[in-house]
Amino acid sequence: MNDIETLKAIKGGEFLIKETSAEHVFIPEEWDEEQLMIAETCDNFLAQHVKPNLTRIDNQEPGLMPHLMDEAGALGLLGISVPELYGGFGKDFKTSMLVAERLGAGNSFSVAFSAHSGIGTLPILYYGNEAQKQKYIPKLASGEWKGAYCLTEPSSGSDANSGKARARLSDDGKYYLITGQKMWITNAGFADVFTVFAKIDNDDNLSAFIVEKDFEGLTLNSEEHKMGIKGSSTRQVFFNDCKVPVENLLSDRQNGFKIAVNILNIGRMKLGGGTVGACKEVITLAVRYANEREQFGRAISKYGAIRHKLAQQAILTYASEAAVYRASQNMEEATEMLVASGMDESKAKLKGIEQFAIEAAIIKVHCSETLDYVVDEGVQIYGGMGYSAEAPMDRAYRDSRINRIFEGTNEINRMLTVDMMLKRALKGELDLMGPAQKVAGELMSIPDFSLTNEESLFSTEKKYLANFKKAILMVAGGAVQKLMAQLGKEQEVLMNLADMLIELYVSESLQLRVEKLVGLRGEESCKEQLDIMRVYINEAAEKIAKSGREALNYFAEGDEKRMMLMGLKRYTKTDDFNSIQARRNIAAKLITENKYCF
Amino acid sequence: MSVIVLVEHNGRAINKKNLEAVQYASVIAQKTGATVTAVILGTVGAREMESLGQYGAQKVLHVDDARLNDLHTRVYACALLAAVQKENSKLIIALNDISGRAVAPRVAVKLKAGLVGGALSYPDLDKGFVIKKSVFSGKAFAYVNITSEIKVILLTPNTFPLNKIEGKAAIEKLNVIFEEKDFGIKVKEVNKVTGEVPLADAGIVVSGGRGMKGPENWGLIEDLAKEFGAATACSRPVADAHWRPHHEHVGQTGGTIRPDLYVAVGISGAIQHLAGVNGSKTIVVINTDPEAPFFKAANYGVVGDAREVLPRLTAAVKKFNQHK
Amino acid sequence: MKILVCISQVPDTSTKVVLKDNGSAINSQGTTYIINPYDEWYALVRAIELKESGIANEIHLVTVGKADTEPVIRKALALGGDQAVRIDAESNDPYLTAVYIADFAKGVGYDLILCGKESIDYNNGIVGAMVAELLDMDYIGFAADIQIEKSVAVVNREIEGGEETDTCNLPLVISCQKGVAEARIPNMRGIMAARTRPLNVIAPSPISPVTEILSYELPPAKAGVKLISPENMDELVALLHSEAKVI
């Protein structure tokens, strides 16, 4: 663990303007023995209890999902990060991310698990008073009680604060009476405790309440018929003057939205971890199938078209994973620093994670889209069998899709990424102005063609990354200058900027991961990882160029546009690179190992 | 000098694998200019004992104590030790089966003798005393040298074919004094699976997996087994689902078998299952899935539905048996 | 009652065997190691059950291995086990292994010694019987069920073509197979406790091995499968008779 004094960790969002040293990132290749044992317990749990029962789970066999939650609880998996004081194991954030990742390969179970241990438990853990925590947390940590979270309504999804659910004080002042309708509530069919958001009287903002299933006035609708995660209980929850004791108001009145936003940051990270776990599982299935299925006298894994897909699946997954654990470590260190400075642990955790909310949003988008790619090509590799309900790809494909929708749609998360960056810049927390002006100045001058001072294994990619940052600063700077307050309404431009930021963050995380890995194992043992890095970053350059061009062509004009387009070209230029061969190398390793092996 | 071989019986007869042990001892004895002394514990007929001469035993040391009709490993070890000491033997042969693996190691310890279990070859005397055995659950072989003066080998059944010769073994009684403490294990109950061919030593085994779809379809397997004179076995998921009794489970964590012929029906061929059967001489795989990994480990394969293939195969075997 | 469970480290079941140095050794690069399944799922879990039901009060683990076996030992401690001893030696000679274990056990005095029926790497299955002889104890192998009533073990074991129920006074050595217990997943409590449970390292007794592995060999590559049409079972039978010569 890094000494807090010498911590050179950069702040949230600073990846755009500062460099990170590889020795300061955490990479999954560094799990310690205990963490690996915990991961193995998760794998064994899925192998024994979940995977043999996927069809029964999807059929929503009565009592099966809560039973699986009980089994997970018996193993201690539901209370990983709950403090020991409340019956949990007090493990750090990275370890809870590892658990989210490993259990992420559990299809519908993963959703039930993360809804329970994330949104179902954390609002009470982080915002509850002592009495509330004592009453609810131990039972949630053990799984004796199952948790759910009621925010979304039929007419308020992305616009969460527009919810119509209302709460009013009863005549005797002892209860809040909640009336409203909540929709898409995971675990509703068996949850014992719900965190419910509603506005008290004429408040502008939501408040949060802890509601037990047996409180008078709470009813459920029947199960929703969904495209995927069919085994996850999803219902509408109706509140008709539901009697909630006043002691069950969670945190301050009107603090609900803030609770929701903070918990969402964590949820986005866990989604990132979970989707990475699902990716690895799908890739392993795809490789195995490709190695066994023969056509034209050979295993299809021998064909280039298939190899391309396998390699690309692995590249995106490895990159997503790099981002997930880099950010997790940053959040953990930020939390530790705040605790060391005297802040209360719960508050420090929320603030530490909030510090990297931009990264969390990026991760949510990138990882969910990576999984969608992986399952889509997974179906393709399986061919006809990919379309069959008897094979695993159909379920994987349908189950994946929700990840781009919940925890904030990917569109919302993209816009938040840019929005948060710009807001922090405005507040003076993030110095974008200085660096952007520097880039603008550079555009006017003659490009520097001198060779880089030191040629290391990573100097090419580091140069690209530095250039990507300039590209983004240039386009973002230009957009802000040109569109000013209107920028918030130009969603397409925001999306373009977000895509550039996402590619930068993931590329850099990947480069740092491979650099640290080479430092640990030597170049010889990391050949495929180096290829992964190179393919990804080369592709990222083109994506950044494309997004930048689209934005510039919209808001820039005349000479300024010409100059910025030239600058964009300069800052996304890459040397010739043989991606086909690199992907073949990566695929060859997957095929030999017969599983995801990076 | 005599090679000692522990020979077991069921009171009435001496089965094939025990005859193989005698023959194995005899081949080694011939190479080293030694004789073969079989050791028989408990009550069995003279004719059976004499017949060991047909597999190369010159002498039988008979510990004619009725208490030894059941396996008491400490007692057996004492008796075997007495025989070894009487003959001043330097080589002891037993079988790599349940009793051999319980008795021989005790004797080996008493004599500080090196023991190689699961032998698949005769000892290579050029390289020392090197015996080939299977390791990593059948994924490889190891060549093991015994360096001690006295040596113990546990032979894998069904490794070498039996060849009967002319001969009659001389029976000699061996009296051994046993201590009461040696009879510490008391037998409470015995449940023999009667009327069927025991799996461990069966020459032919017909085995079913999840592809059979359900226990109600096992009649097809049993019919084929009956026609082959075979034992029946199953894969782990089938045993776990209680479609078949657990003693039929062959695989990594079930039984290991080495039949001449293993017929696998509706078994995909996961590595854990292969570990239990990869010593089979011939493997026939019947499966509807042409991609099933088991085909890669098979000698013969039939891509088809068990419900059609098995009755046809049973009929074909029946026809073959009738014309034999 | 004190139980000793013998744990050995073996390569994971899906490991491909790769030889090196001209076949004189196994290439262990990239190999994942696990607890021998028979030791873990049956011997160790049964010991844990006996402790949970109050019959046993202490479970000790013993492994013969070098420092690289410690992660696997700690996994066993995570499952259950009050303390572990690692006898600092490498051995593929069963007699050597048995002497190391017995010499250690002699110093402590155990009522019950459990091990798996065999290890999946060398498939010998004789260390248990040897340990019993060295400690002058009885041995029951291939147990499929173990009950302890007062200080008597009631063991259901596999025999030729069936099963037998034996009773024997403790102390006793038993090797375990399927049926003795159900495999367990280490829970969080156990994983965190594993860190704090003692893992002591002791020197092996000074004796020489009586066997040595000179070399290894991979099985010959299997010739491709001969596919026979389901319509043609007579042909299969004919091949089994004339070509394979198995009927």
C-alpha cells in the first residue's frame, strides 16, 4: 500500500491533463493470495449453485433465487465490504470489485446479487443513522433479509428527480404515508427491505425512506417479461398510503437525490467489474466452441475471421478491465487519504468514489459496450448454435443488453462525463483552461519533428496518449469557446467529446497496465499483452479522430476549423502498424490455452 | 531365491487377475533364475491352489486359518511377512487393487522395501529395477526404479494376457502366530452387488452419461451390457443426479477402470471422466453430438441417438454371440 | 479427539502434462496447483464435520512439500483446520512421505488420521497404509462413509463387487473417497481466519528414498477415431472382434 504522503495519485478527471506513473496503478495481476481465495470461492459458488441451474433460474422457479442468495450469504459474499461492526468482513473496495467481477459471470444471479449488495444495502450503510444501521445492515450482510431499491417510476427514468411518488406525515406524526408507483424494481419479488425515494409534500427534491415489505400499504405487481436476465425478479411496487415510521427517513429530508447519485457512482463501478467477469466467461466459451467445431475439415478456430473476433473480444475485455481496476485503486486511495485526515469512514468512501465519478461514468459506458460486443461476436462464433436456446450464447446475448440501459443510460453517462469535467473546470477544481490554451498555442507553431529523447518499449504509445490529450483539449476548448452555455444542449457534440475521453482513459489505463506487467514479468512473458495494447491504442486513435472531426465540422468554421482539423490529424497520427498479425498472435494464445487467459 | 506373490481367492475360486499376478511373478522369476511361491491365506480347495502351477508357481504357502477368510490387513501383512522371511524372498508381487494396496504397503514398511504400485510393465533389469506405471490419472507414464534390497510391485490387472502352461504347484502349510491386536477391524456387514459383473475387473464395460436423458432409458444400456457380458458404469453427473448407484461412477473422483472395451454412450468426454477410463484398450463412443470431445479419445465412434443405436448394436452383438 | 488430515498438493485436473529435460522431469511452468481432491472434498471436510458435531476438537493438517505448497495449505486452513504443519521436503517416494508424516504424528498423538484414497498425480494410494504400519495402527482404505461413535469408528468401505461395514477402535488411519462427505466452498470467515492459523514448518526425518522416478513418457498419440454409421452395427461388432480383438 502506497504511503499516503508520497502518493502521487492524480485527482479525478486529471487524466486529461496529467501523466500517471505505471508504478502507481493497480493491475489485476497483483491480487494477493487471500483475494485469489475469495475469487475462487466466487467461482466455486457459481459453478456449484448457479451455472447448473441457469434454466431453472430463468424460469423463475419459486424460491430459487432467494435460496441462491442465502447460499451466497452463508459464504459471506453478501457482506464483503460491510464493516465488521455490522456483521460484514470490512474488505477494501478493490476486493469488493473483484467479487463483483467474478460473480458477474452468473447471468441473472449477478443482477440479483449486485442489486442486493449495492443499491439494496449501501444507502442504509452510508446514510443511515446508528439505529438504522444496527437494525438493517447485519441482516442484509448475512442475507437473512434481501434488499431492493425503488427510484425509477413509469414516467421518470433518466430524469430521476421528476418522480411523482409523494410522502406526507400522518396525523399523529408517527408515520410518513407514501403513495406512488415504482417500476423496474430488481429483487422486488423477494426483498424484505426497500430503499424508496419520494418527495415529502411539496419538496423540490427527493427524500429517501427505508421501507419493510410488511409495512401496510405496499403491494407488488406481477413479474415483468423481459428480453433478458429473466431470472432476476423485476416488478412494479405500489405504495398506497404505505405507513413508514418516521424513524425510517434515511438521512436528511430532500437529500434523496444526492444519495441516489452517490450510490450510482458505486453501482457504475460494480457494473464495470461485473461485465468484465461476464466477458471472460463468454470468451472462454467462444474459444472452446471454436476449438471443437469443425467445418471444411478443420476447427473453425483455425480461420482468420474467427481469430479476429476472438482477439478483438479479448482486447476490449483486457482494456476495460485495466480501466476498472485503475479507477478502483484511485478511489480506494482517495478514501484512505480522507479517512487519514479525520473524515468519517462512510463519508470518506462516498467522497473518495465521487472524486472519480467521471471515471466511473466512463467505465460504465465502455464496459457495457465491451460486453455487448463480446456477446454479439460470441453468438456469431457459435453460428447456428448461437441462436439456439439450448446453447449459452443466446442467454448471454439477451442478458447483456440491459447494461447499456440501467445505472444511467450510456447516453446520460456520456453526457455526464463531459458535464462533470466542465463543471469541475468552472469551479477551479480541474485546470483545463491552461492546458487547452497551451495546445492552442502549439497549433500555431511548427510541429516538433525531433526524435523523442528516450526510446523505451512504451515511448510510442506514451507519445500517442499525450497527443490524444491535446486533441481532446483542443476540440473541447474550441467547443466551449464557440458554443459556451449552449454546449449543454448540443448533445451530439457532448457525445463526441465523451467518446474521445473514453478512448483516452481506457487507452491510458491499458498502456499503464501493460507497462507495469512488463516490469513484473519481463517483456518475453507479455508479448500478447503488448499486442493487445498496440491494437487498442491504434484503433483508439482513429476513433478519437473520427469523433473530433464530427464535432469540429459542426461547431468550427473557416480558418479556425481548418487549423483544428489539421491539429486533430496531427494529434491522432499513428505509425503504420500490422493489426492483423497482432490479432493473430493474441488469438493464437487464446486458442492454445482454450480459455480467456490474459 | 523365490518371488513371493500374494494370491487372493473367494473361498471357491481364484479369479483372473490373481492368476495374472502369478504369471507376472513367474516371468520375472525366469529372468532372475528364481522360483515363484504363491501365498494363499484362508480356506480354499487344493485343486485351486495346485492350478497356480499352470501360471508358473512352483509352490504355494498356505496359511490355513479360517480367520483369514476375511481381509484383515494387519493379519495379512503378518502372514505375508512370515512367508517372505521363510523364503528369504527379495521380491513381492501383489495386485494394485483394494486389498493389495492395503496389505502390501504394510509389508513394504516392515521390510523397508521400495514399492511401485500400478505397474504396467515387467521390471527393466538393465536400468536397475525399473517399472513403468501410469501417473497424472493416465495422462503420462513414469519409469520408477526401486533401489532397496527388497522390492514390492503391485500389478495393474488386465495388463498382460494370460497363457496357461503345464504345471502343478506343491502345497506347503505355513503356520503363523497372530496377535489379538492384529484383528482390530471387525466386519459388521457385507453388501455384495450380486448377479452383476463387478465393475473394477470387468473386461467389457458399457457406460452411460447425461446424453441418455434419464434413468428410464437405462434398460438400453443394461441390454447391451448383458449381451456383452459386461459391467455397467456411468459418468459423474449421472451419479450425482442419482440415476445410477454411486459405485458405477467412473472418472477423476470416481473409479478408475482398465477394461479391454469401454463403450461410452451419451458421455461428452470431459477430462475428468477420461481420467477414469483412459487406460481402456479400446474405446467406442456413441453420441448425437459429432463435436463431443470424447470422439478424439475414441477408437471407434458412432454419431447417432442412443435409442436407435443401442438396440441395433445389442442385436448385432447377439448375432455375433450366436455364431461364436 | 485430535484428527490429522494429510493434504497433498497436485496439479489442477485440466493441466496438460508437459515434459522437460528429455523426459526426466515434468515442466511445471504455468501449472495451477490445487489440494488433492480426495484429501480436500472427503478427508478434510469429514474432519470438519466431526469437529462441527463436537466429536473432534482439533484438526491438524500435514503436508510434505516445499514452500511453494503453502498457498494450497492455507486454502485448506481456510476450509477448516486449526493448524498446519509443512514438512519441508519434496518427495515422490511414498515410503519417504509416510515416514515423514508418521514421525511427525508420533510426536503429537492423533486419534484419527484421514487422507484421500490416492493423489491424482501419482495415483499410488498407499501412503495411508504405510503411515498406519509405522504408527502401529489399523488402516481402512477406500472408505465411503465414516461415523465415529465414542472411540469406535464405523466405516463403510468399498470391497470387490460391493461394500462392507467395519468397526475398529481408535486410533485408526482411514483413506477416503466419494461418499465420505460433500465438497465445501471456503467461506469468507474461513478465508480470513486462514491468515491467523499457525502454519509451522519442520525439517524432514533424515532417511533415504527407496524408489526414484527416472523419467516420464507421454502416451502415444491416438490414431483418429474410426466412425461407423449407426445403420452398420454389424460392422462395428466385426471390427471389435477382428481388429480390436476385444470380443
